[in-house]
Amino acid sequence: MNLKSIYPPHGIRIYWGPMLRIRFHGRGGQGVKTSSRILGRAAFLAGFLAQDSPIYGAERRGAPVVAFTRISDSVILERGFIFNPHIVVVMDESLIGDWLARPLEGLLRGGVALINTAQAGAPLEVSDSHVVVRLNITDEALKIIGRPVISAPAAASAAKITGLIRKKQVLEATVEELTELGLAEETVEKNLRLVSEVYDMTPHHSIKINEEPSRSLEVVDLRSDRVVFSDILEVGNAYLRKTGNWRVFTPVVDYGRCTGCMVCYVYCPDSAVKLDPDKKPVIDYENCKGCLICVLECPMRAITFVREAKAYA
Amino acid sequence: METRFKTLREFPLDEYLSPGATMCAGCGGMIVLRIFHKALGGNVVIVNAAGCLTLLQVYPYTPLKSSWMYTAFASAPAGAQGIRDALDILMEKGKLPQGEDLKVVVLTGDGAAYDIGLQSSSGAIERGLDFYYLVYDNEAYGNTGFQRSGATPFGSSTTTTPPTNLNPAGYSGMKKDLFEIWRSHNPPYLATIAPSHVVDMLRKIETASGFRGPKLFISLSPCPTGWGFDPSETIKLSRLAVECGVWPLKEAVYGKVRHTVVPKVLKPVEEYLRRQNRYAHLFTPTRQEEAINFIQEKVNEYWLKVSATEGHEVIKPINLAEKQTE
């Protein structure tokens, strides 16, 4: 093999191997990295070789985060990002509309998109190209744990879809991983209940992947027009990021009770509360991250919150 | 002193940070930066050492409406010196109108202020550089996953000081007293601030702007991700830190210290500690009475000294012996 075939000049070549590739998309704080670890460990306990890694970078609680798991019965030599996964786990449905995250990109033909969604819909939808599995993991987590942390159940669900891993192995992996993180026994216990529930909820589906020829990814040329943003000449342009899709809960103002004391405006970390001429708050939902400081601090209890549920493509 | 900030009604309405920054939801540092910027106005250049807030600017986006320069961990005050000198020289030569002068603000986390950038801050204060220094102190290296820093307090669990059999209390050292380190340089103005006490913060910034030379601020910055609490409780925790006496609000003008918020009765520190996962090991599975009492004793000691030297009404500390017999 010469160097040229490994590093072709115009793209990255993806080789097909006897290996299952799973990509996790979620938001910082949901447990994306832990999820990929639990799945990896469960696969290992089931007798496979496994590899897992998150993308390290500027991720924050709420920001889009990606992690990868590879499962194989032989040594895994492949490293780096997974561009063409067999399974994508979308732990936050709002990511589907996020042009930076693009969770469904590169999903192989016949691959499974596992989507955590509050939307009603068929739990299993098989089409010519893809299989879509819809589960409401967040609501289950809120019911059992009381917080929207879904690392273990998302791993459980993905494990079942691989068709290679039993519930017992996921439970064992969950205990080991969560204990390693220093979680209290009670919390681990609740996670196990959640794992068990979600594993059973996940529909049976034996994954069949049509082999695809290796393909090259497009490399963006820095001189091309595509990477030029006219907006960069503008100061304070971060509002274009639209961090509003980080939210799990949405604050709602009851204007009948609001006295215009400005407390919510003062304490908003993201300048996402604006004031109207009467000094009443107007929440910028395109950018509010849903930290809910305003809900807690409002002296009149005029701000409440509802669970974010929005339809995405 | 005369002040234009008496209540939240006087809160400045001009906005210098746009929404959409990539900080965690509920970030305490962001609240402080936003209010700090409002108090200073628009003519500001921020010199930012490596830390969480350097990620405000990720190409092609920036939430700031002011200028910004990024430096390495150790060298933000040195960068500020360069900018200050350049502005002064340009104005002296008449190449820059006086009206376009900028306030130079150094913005660093506790890692840069307490550890890596300590010597360059010391040098800048010693040279009498005319600048503002704002530290957002979340008591660990939050950007890289919450490792211990010089600002980490006793008993906090971090990724490098987890509770172990040898050290069941987590971090066994004490938080560096940066306020006293800086005060020994005798700067014109030095203060601690907290995001919950906004009017106090605005007044201090207003007072500071009357001085020429180093104007230094250390702000508590509750960190939902690192400290382990719900993002909605950022302000609540900041308030508790002040009310429990863990984070004293004070100022020093040419070295003379005055406490600006004096709790009449201290709340037990437990109320503050209990709400954070980084102290969870002090309460479960077994309660580490000794460690909790030690933290309380240190707080009591501090405030007794304050009431003795500043002649405040005697602050009633938490009596540990009394508490145990209850």
C-alpha cells in the first residue's frame, strides 16, 4: 500500500469492514459520552471488541455533542470520526433541525435512526432507505429519575437494535460505568430501572446493511465561496447561532402577574430577556437556553415553565 | 459616596453582549461579564486569557459588541499593558481622538488569575497599569473538565481531587487568598463581587472608575456543570455563598478593607454545601462531621476577625457545640 491510497488528494476514503459503527448525537449534559461508553462496555461484556470516544472540543452543557462506538469481533484498527454509521442515536430531536449538528448525515442505506422524541408517531418505520425508531426516552427519564439525563437508556436502546447485546449485559455495563463516575447507589438503581424499561420499549429489528462502495467525502476548499460568511463583519453576531434549541424546558411569562421589576432581565446570563417599553420582559425564544434562572428568581412567581416539544422535519 | 446605583431601577439598559454565546446554560461568569460590561459602557477592549469565556468567540461568531484580544494563559495583563501603551501613544501623537479612548479590561478565570498568570498580574499591578481586572472564579479549571486550581476550596471534589480512602474530604488544601495577595501590592481599588448582589457590584465598578491604576475584581462564578447543581440555581447559590459567609463581599481602597455586605446572622455553611454535587461526599454515604465543622470554623474565624477589626456589630457565628446538642 502506498501513501497515496491512504490519503487520496481529494477526500477521505471510508473503508467497509466487518464492524458496526454507532454515532451518538445529543447535547452536553444529556450523557452522550457516557452513553457511548455504556454501549461499548456492554458490547465488550457480550464478547465483542469495542471502542468508544467523544469529540473533544468546545462543547458545553446544552451545546451539540457527538460520540462514537465501534463494535467488532476482530481487532478494531479504525480511528477517528464515524462518517457513515449503521446506527445514529439522536438523543435530542431538536438537533435534526440544527445545520451544524446534522445528525442524520451519512447514515448508511438500511441503517437505523433512533430518535428520542416527544412526538407521537409509529415506533418503528421501515422504508427503502432507512429505518426510523421513535422512543420517548426523556419523558421516561423524567418519570423515573426526575431529570432529563438519558445516557444509560439511550445506550440500552441502541444495544437492543444492534441485535448483539442482551439486557443483562447493558445492566452490568450501566452499573460499572455509572459507579465509576461516582454516582450514588440510589441514582444507579433508578438508572437500572430506566434501562430495563427502555430496553423493553425498543422495538425488535434485525439490522440489515447493504454494503456500500467506499466513497469520498467532499473536502471544502477554503478558497471557495462556501465558507465565506458576510455576517462575520458584524459585532455581536452570536444571536445567529440560535441557541434556543438547547432548551429542555421553556420559560413562559404570565403578564397578568408581572410587575416589571426587571429581576429576570438582570439575571439572564444570555441577554435573552429583552424589555418592552413598560419594562415587561419579552423572552427571545430563538436564543433562550432554558436555564430557568428567571423562573426561580422572579419575586412574583410570574414565570412558569413547560416541557419543550417542537415538531422537527 | 454618591452613587447612581441604589436599586435595580437604575440598572443600565444598554446591551453589549448578544445572545447565542456557547457558554453553559446558567453560567455565573456570563452574568457577571454582562453586568460588568453594562457598568463600564461601550468603550471597552477585553483582553482574555485562556479559559471558559475565550469560547465566547468561535469563528465566525462573537456575542461581544466591543473589541477583544485573546492571549495565552499567563499573559493577559501583559497584553493589557501593550494595548494601554498603544492607546496612550496614539492619543499623545494626536492619531487617536481623546474621545475614542478605551477602557482596558483583563478577563480571566481563576486558573489564570490564581495560578498561571499570577506573576504577570503581579507585575502589572506593581507597574501601576491603568486597567480593570475581572476574575470569574468558579474554583477549578472548568473549561477542561473541572480540575483543581489554586482557587479550589477545602472539601471540594474535582476530577483531580476526588474523595478517596486517604482523603475522604476531597481536596485537603485551602483556597488561596488572592484578595490578600493583590492587596499586598497596594492597588488603588480591589473588590470581591457576586452575581447575586447586582447593586453592590454596580456601585463597586462605579467607585473603581474614579481611580487611575489597577482596578481589580474577583467575582464568584457559580458553575452548574462543575459544581453540579441545576442551572436555575446559579443566583440562589451565589446568594447563599454570601449569606453563609463563604464569599465575603468587600472592597479595599489603597489597601484599606471595608466589607460592603455584612450578614447579621450567618447561615450554616451546610445550606450552601448541600446543594452542590462537588460536596456530596461530605453528606453521603456517611456524614463527614469533622470536615463540615472545619469549613464552618474557618468561616466563623474570618467573620469574628472582621467584626473585631472593622467594628461592625458582632456577627453571630454558628455555634458548633450548640448545634450538636440540639
